[in-house]
Amino acid sequence: MIFRAIRASNVILRKTLNDNDAFWDTLINAYMKGGDARRALYIYQKMGENLSQLYPYTYASLLKSCTKLKDIEIGSRLHKKTNEIGLLKSNPYVGTAAIDMYAKCGMLAQAKELLHELQVYDSVSWNALISGYLQNDHSGEAFSCFDMMLQRSVLPNASTVTNALKACGNLQAINKGRQLHSQMINSSSLESSQFVGNALVDMYSRCGMLESAREVFQSLPARNIVTWNALISGLIREGCYQEALKTFRLMQSGDICPDGVTFTCVLKACGCLRASEEGKNIHNEIDKLRLLRTDQIVGNSLIDMYSKCEMLPEAQEVFDSLQIRDVVSWSTLIGAYVQHEHYKEALLYYEKMQLQGVPPNEVTYVHVLKACGFLCAIRKGQEIHDEIDKKGIWKANQVVGNALIDMYSKLGLLQRAQEVFEAIPSSNVVTWNTLISCYVEHGFGNEALNLFKQMQGRHIPPNEVTYACIFKACGLVRALYEGQVFHAEVDNNGILQNNLVVGNALLDMYIKCRDLMQAQEAFNKFLHHDTISWNILIAGYLQDENAEEAFSLCELMLSQSIPMDATTITGCLKACGIVGSTEKCKIWHCRVHGLLNTNQLIGNALVDMYFKCGMLSNAQKAFELLPTRNIVTWTTLITGYAQLGEDAAVMCIFERMREEGVRPNSVTFLSILSACCNSGLVDQGKLYFRAMNEDYNIIPTFEHDVCMVDLFGRVGQLERAIIYICESSPHPHIMMWLTLLGACRKWGNVIIGKQAFEQTLLLDSKETSAYLCMYNIYMDAGMFADAKEVDAMRIRAKCSYGG
């Protein structure tokens, strides 16, 4: 009917220049009722100068149209017009519509000013301003406005109280919320309002007061979908996912049909619980209601749920089925691929998204920057950085800025990470943490500590992540004193007792600083320990060559039924092997037997344990029974035989390994060369060394070089050894000269010994073992005066070193 009237009016409009106000008033209202606010405003603009005055409700409707279209320009003109003709102050509908227009368009100062200008205003006018503040995320101002309204004796209605409760929920101002609730109990009209009841449930839920939310919920005489949604969303915010799903099913049993908000909430619960079957059932319900055709948010929530349940194909299928895909849909799918480490696919969909004309938002950029970092895609990362730069996003958005720093850190471009950090106008604690962790990850402990000092100088309080990074930095540079200072800080501010990540970082710091006593003391003071805490302490004792204490910790974990992971078990097996109890080795073998099919690390550690205990046949048997063997397994076996002097077995196993197509690594060749040294097999050692270089492209480390010098030295080929040292590197490692020096003593070669001694002192004039070895060479040769001179040099070096 309305649309027929509009068409008829258009015909009249084309045939006449009628300037009668009532005619235009009717036409504008017809468009308004037909939902065509844009056309109504267009006619007003065209005919505005020819109109003397419209009806008050028409002006109010036009102002509402401006609110809907966010057209502040026409709205301001209407404000001026209604003020000129006196309607603004005399008609509450017009005044309220003007306040609402300014508030909803984000011009809150103008809305507030206009409210105070009005001669007559009621709760509706105040509601317009309060809801405007809420819509623009100014909950504090919204509640202040509510207080001012009460001070001016304006009686609030249900809408006012609903908005005030929403502000309390957003601010988590539970005391104000409770006070408001108690005031409402005295007002029967407010207490019985469904809107107010829903707002109360929502307020208590947002404040984390679930028991109070449940009490209000149970007391309501009637509950609609909004009531149930308020309770379910509150449960999810507090992490009560199982209860949220139970509440959802209870709601359905009461014949309440869920809406998009409900499904969005319960899908989040399914994702967090990894409840894939429940998620699929809810998906079927959504399909029956055909919600995916009309509700993009539900579709995006489905993608996210399947992603969290590690069902990427299903997430992709939902994405493909969406008729309209907005930036959130694309970002959710890209984030899913990043979450599951499919970084190439993430960048592929980023490209597709742009080809389809969907502009990325901040969330999209965070995901793709992470993908670039993990893929080491420097060029692509720089392209995205340039794109973000043009839009001016990252300097205004700290999350994107932090993602850029993190990406450059993963790419190893620390200077670029530093430049981004310095360009961010206002850095928060997350920004500082990102750069500090960047330096820590790349081994720059001093730089991380300096950055932390700058952070403190800017009065930015550190959080748990900061302290975890700083303890790692102290461990890297063995800054024990600084670590102790930070330990006192986290002890005093309560972080240490409430955060195991920080506690474990503290333990690791003391271990790296070789202070086991303080590590043990800190461990003993922890209120709680996790598996990582035990692992760090066990590793610390093993590092300190105190296998007995490490093994005692393993036994203590067992007696206290503390869960062990692969790291714990490998540490326990290593400790057991060093302790050397054959009986305990067999007991631990039985304990880990069921894990050998699933974890190769444990299998390798088992072989190593038997070797350390000298149980060769058990080690070989354990090796043969392993379902899979990698290069580490073979190297463990070869190294075990090499350490026990079983050189023939070493060669045999090495050849068997190569026949089975397993490619040796640097450590394997080190064991082979050691075996050749022990057996004096110079020619075979040279062949293996050449094969390592030419056949396997393995670059020799100084350990391999030392082995070769030892190989030549053991058979008396000292000239060949010195040639090798000079040819291997322009800057030979000190251990090569010390090894040669030891060989010279064995063979009584004073001349080459003196040369090796002099080269050693050039690298480290305080190397005591060099003085002692050269002293003995001279003494063995009867060159007592020279021996005395070397001893005098040693004493002087020791004094200068100690002074």
C-alpha cells in the first residue's frame, strides 16, 4: 500500500510544481514509511528552500533518517532549521531525535551540549545520549550521564536502566550494578521489565558474578532468547564451556528457538572444548534453520570452531558454502591455516581475498605477517609491510605493529624489528615484550636487558611475559646478580607464586648460571610444579654431572605420580645410565617399553642408557627392537661403541647404516673419526674425512679438525699434523694446538712441541695445561733450564691472571 502511494506521488511530482507543504510532508513520510530514508532526505534537500514548515513528526523522522544514514551534514541543517522555527525546544520528539542523531554519529560533545540547551527534556532525551555513549564505547561517560540524570530528578524508565546496567557490565563496576539492582527492587515497574531482567543477567555475567546472574535468571517470571543468550555468553566468558552447552540444551528443551547470537556462543564453546561431534550437531541445526544464508557471523563462527577442532577441510567447506564472504570470513580462514602451520595456504587465500576485492583488516594482517615470518618470506613480508604503511595502519594499531616486529624477528632482521619498534607512537607492554623476546630468541641477552632498562625508564610496568623473557636473557649472558634482583621483584609482587612460566624461566636462569643451589631453593618454594619444572631441575643436575641427584628426582616424580613427558623420560634414562645400576636400567626399560613405538627420542635414550651402563648386548638388542631408527638412533649406537673402544663394531655399524640408506651427519663422522684415532687407522680416517666433505657436503667443525690432528699425532705423523692445522683454517682452534702439543710429549718432539706451545700462548696466554705439557717435554728431554723457564712463565701468567 505504501509503495503504491509512493509511485502515485512520483507521478504527481513529475506533473506539478505544487509547493504545498502538506503535499511534500506526505510524500516525505511515504518514503520514510517505505524504508527509503535516502530518497526522503533527497526530496527534503531539493525542496527545502521552498518549504516553510513541515509537521513536527516529519522533522523528527528526517533526523532519524540522518541517524540511520550517518548523514551529519543534512542533520546539522535540520537541527538549525528546527531551532529557527522553535520546534527544537518546544517539541520533545524533535529535540530527542536531534540528540540521538548527534550521539549515534559519534558527535557526543554536540549531543551533550544540545541536551543541556533544551528547555524541556524527559528520560527519552537522556536515553538518546546515554545509548550514544554506549554505542561509541564510552561506558564511563554513559554512567556519568545516568548519574547526572538522577541528580536532575529525571525519572529513568526501563530503557534508561537497561543502558545503565550495560555500562556497569562493560566497566565491570559490580558495586554500582548491585546498587542499581537494589534500587530497582523498590520499583515494581522496573523489576517486572523483561528488558531490565535481561540486562541484569548480562551485567552480572560480564562482571564474572555467575552465581548472581543465575539467581536473577531463575527469578525472572519469563525468559526470552535474549535472557538465555546473556547467561550463555557469560558462562563462555568465564570459561564454563560445558555448562554453557548444557544451558543451551536446556533452553532448547523449553521450546526457545536459538538465534545467531546463541549459535555464535555455543560454537565458541565447542571450539574451546574441541567438542567436534557437538559442533557438527549444532552445524546441522544451523543448516535446518538456513541461518548461513543470512547470518555471516554464524558462518564465521563455524569456520573458527572447525579450525579449533583441527578439522580444516570442514572449515574450508563452510567457507566455500558462504554466499557472502566478508573480511572476517577470509581472516578467520586465513587464521585457521596459520594456526595449523599451513602458512603457504594462508598466503594463497590472502592473495585470493585481494583478487576478490575484499580489503584486509588489522586481523588479516596479523595472520599473514605471522605466516611470512614462519616461511622466511622476506620479500612478501616487506610487500605487506609497504601495504600497511600506505594505509597508515601499524602506527595506529599496536597489534599490527607488534606483529611486524615479530615477523622481522623470525626473519632474523633485528635492525628492521628495532626500526618498527621505534616508529610506533605509543608502545605498550606487549610491544616491548615482542622486541625483548626477539633479542632473546637470537641470543642477544645484553641487548634484551638494556631494552628492559629502557622500558623501566619509560615507567611501563613489566608483566609475566616480560619477566620470563628477562630471566632467559640473564641465563644467556650468565647475569646471576641481575637475575637475583629480578627474582626478588617477582617474589615481592606475587607473580612468582601465580605463574609457572615465570617460575620455570627463573629455574632455567639459575641452571644456566650454574647455581644449582638457588635453583633447588626456588623449586622448593614453588606452590605448584609442572612437568617442565621437574625437567629443568633434572637437566640442571645432569649438566652439573650429578646424575645421582637427577635420578633421585626421577624416582621422586614417580612416587608422587607426577606426569612425565618425553623430555623427562630421556633425562631419567640418561641419569640411570650414568648411575650405572644394571638392575635400575632394566626396570626403566620395562617402564618405557610401551612408549617405544610412539616416541623415537625415548628409544634413542634407551640405547644410550645401556651403553653408559656398559651393557653392550642390551644396547644392541634395544636398537634392533626399535620400530623405526633415524640418524640419531644410528649415531647413538655408533657413539656408544666408540666410547667403549669397540672400534671394529663402529666401522661395521657405520657401513650397515649406509647400506640401509641412512645419511650420516656431523656427529656420526665425529664418532667414526674417534674410532679411527683409537685404532690408529690413519688411512681409513682420511678416507672417512674426505667422504664427509665430498660425498655428504658436511663442513668440518673444530671437533673434526681436532680428531684429525689426534689421528696423525697418535701414529707419530707430527709434521702431517702441523700441515693439517695450517691448511684447515686461517684461525685454528686452540684445541688443535693443545692436541698436537700432547702428541709431541708422547713422541718426545721438542721442536714441533715448542711451535705448538707458542701458537697456543698466542691464542690464550693463560692456558695452564700448555705450560705443564711443555714443561714435561723439556724435562723428558733433559732440557732442565728450558723447563725451569717455562715454569716461571706459567707462574707469571698465573699471577697476572689471578691479580
